[in-house]
Amino acid sequence: MLMGMMESLDLKLWTVLAKAYESIGAHAFAHIEREGLTPGEFGVLDTLYHKGPMVLGELQHRVLVTSGGISYLTDRLEKRGLVVRRDYPGDRRTREVALTPAGEALMGRVFPKHTAVIERALANVDPEIKQAAVALLRTIGRSAAAVTVSV
């Protein structure tokens, strides 16, 4: 078989991962939008809800957005009264972001529903397959993270 006609196993894996993410994401993102949030806003709120207050740079890294993106998302959520920026102890130049009581209440209401939406999307997958997938995908992710990104 010619090399051009042979499908790369790595490319196939990437395609399957992307399609699986898209299929599950359709359920998750529809729920987030019904709650009046964008995926980025939900990512910020979810991170703060589960990890607690953090500096903008760390929040940016965890949510996987640009520095301008995290500022934009934080601004939007702050205007809605869901997060607050505050001085970071020990470094006047650094700002920390935290959920407000309204943000805590929103996530306390939304997150269990969000979990149920994802569980419903994956309900027909055997639990052993899910556990195996978690282990395999963790290995794949760590392996890819260890490779230097080429431009």
C-alpha cells in the first residue's frame, strides 16, 4: 500500500479523540448555554469552585485560554457578580480571583446538573471501559505533553 493511502494510527487516534470530545461536548456545552454561561465562563467558575481562589496566571493555565482571554472572562464574570478580583497577599502587583457568594451558589446549583448531563451522555458505556479509557487517555496525554511542540 502506498504511504499516502495508508492511514496514520496517530492521526486516527487524534480523529477519534476529537469526535468523542465533540459528541460529549455537545451535551455539556448545550447545558452550560442553557444556564446562561459560555464554555469559557463555566471553565473559570468550575476551576475556582473546585480549586479555590487563585492568581490570574494560574487560572489562565488551568482554563487553557490566553492572558487576554482570562482577563476578558474574569471581567465578564466580575460584572455579573460571580467572581471578585482582590489583592494577593505578599505581592501587590498580583491579583487573585475568587468566587463571590453568588458564584458559589450558582455553581452549587449548576455543577450537579452538569455532572448528570455528562453521566447521561456516557450512560451506555460500560464502567470498565470508562476506567480503561481514563487510564489510557492519561497515558496518551502525558506522553504528548512530554514531547517538545514544534512550530
